[in-house]
Amino acid sequence: MIPDDALAWLIYEWLLTHQGVSAAAVAARFGVPFDRVYRALRALRDLRLLREQDDGPGRLFAVSPNEAQAELVLPLEQVITATKRELAVIHDRLRSFADSFHSVRRAGRGDDAVVFSRDPEQSRLLLDDAADNSKAEVSVIRTGVDNYGVRAPKGNADPDVELVRRGVRLRALYRHTARTNVEVRDYVRELVGAGAQCRTTNELTDRLTIVDREVAFIPVQGESQAVAVVYEPVIVEYLTRLYDHTWAAADEFTVDAAGYGETLDKVRSTILGLLGAGLKDDVIARRIGVSTRTCRRHISAIMQELRAASRFQAGVVAARSGLMDRTGPAHHSSGVME
């Protein structure tokens, strides 16, 4: 039996050369029940590809797709265009208040040192507003491959690339394990090509965005959709110092070479340290930003390399061999990374 979509296409193709026929003639031509012909004709009418002759009701005529598009799509495009204009006006009106808002925050005269946003859309708008009005620097920590960009794309333009192109310094920190992800590497290549700076380090437990060293966006513990927007200068300055400390010890994100490169030993040192701390595989995987399966492959490779029969023995051998050096999590504390 011919599927309904295919039947509609066949009927439309036949009507192109048999204009002015009736629905009964269509049913007779294709030898299918009238209810199926009716559904196919209704689908064509909905797409504006079929109409009846004004002076002869019941006589069907096929319509060109261009004419159907003009009738069906153009009104929608006009609504979209009008909505975009309205959004632009709203953004411009809000932007006119931005300088006063940020100057008050900088002067410490704001009533709210921390603002909590539990609406993802509101959080995005707050971040977009801060970044769009940034003048000097945006520093970010990205903790997963699903949020490797700083902000969501706007149309065809990536806002982070545009940020760099207008002269704002962009620093982005990723986990070492992000180096093995093709999408992250391609995105970082685009950022670096525009002039951004990207580095990787051992452990990054949560996201962070600092704009112009004046406002910080941090996640709220236990609330996955909540964001705290910090304006208090003392707290923002502290977070910025922690970020600078982590940044100085991080490795440049080299995008031309696939895999971990020179950071593989550091990744394994981190895993050994977490094994020595007694953490389970799934916890270690979350800490270093990989799947549990990938984490277990790392652990298996480490145990084979150390010729260890157990995780405990691997930790003992690694400690005696100096493999868990002072760059590992058991010895390194930056505040941002803990």
C-alpha cells in the first residue's frame, strides 16, 4: 500500500498534467479508497499546493510551490521580521540603562551584592547583558563538553567570537580531558583564531564566568538551573585571584594535535590521586570530565603500566615511584579547582 505522503506526492504530480479533474476522478485514477484520497487532498490544500476553480467547485488545480510559498511562508516571515524588530527595540531600551546600572555596582552602592536567578532564560539574559557590555576582559571556566562555549550562538554569529573581535580579552579554562573531544577542539580552534586564549588543567569542578573583574556568575550548589550573580567587589576580586592562580598553572590548549598530548601524564596523575583518596570510578569520571567507561579504561591502562594487581597496589606503587607528584589533586589546592 502506498504511504499517505507518497500518495499526496503522486496525486500532485498527476494533477500537474490533469488540471480541473474531480476528487472522484483522482480516486478512480489511483484505485484507492476515497477517504485516503480525501486525506491526501487535504494535505495538499494545507500546503497551498491545491485549490478549486472559482467557477467550477469540485474541479481541482495544482499550484506551483513558489505561489504556495508566497501565500503560506511569507506571512510567517513577516511576523518573524516584526518580532525581531521589536526585540531589537527592547534590547536598545534596556541597554540605555546598562551603563548606569554597572556604574552603581562598581561604586558599591547597589543594594544586592548577590542576585539569584533560578530561571535559565533570565540567567542567559543576565550573562548576555554583562558580556555584551564588557569593555576589557571575560574569564570563564567550562567543565563539560556539552557547554564548551561561553554563551549560546545568536543566529549565524558566535557571540564569543564577536566578543574577541571587538577587543575584549577572552580567557577560557577547560579540563585536560576536553582535548580529546572533536567538537570542543573545533570550537577552541575558532576562538583562538579570533584571538581568544584557551588553556586546560587537571580538575575544574564547576562553571565560572567573570566579566571585567566586576561581576561573577557562579552555579548554586544543589540547584542545577540556578545561578548566583555576584556584584560584591571583595568576593569578585577573590574569585578573580583564584582564577588567575589556576590560569597561570594551566597548559595551553593546543588544538592542532588530537588527544591529550603532553597532558596525559597529568590526567593519569590526577586519577591516581583520586584513586588513592578512595573515590569510586563514577565520582572520578565526573571530577575529570569523562564518561565512567573512559575513566575505567584509564585506570586499566595505569594498572597495566604499573603492573599492579589492584587499585590499592597501583596507588602504593605510584606513590613510591613519585608518579603522584605535587601537581595532583592531593597536593594542589587553588580554590577554583576544589
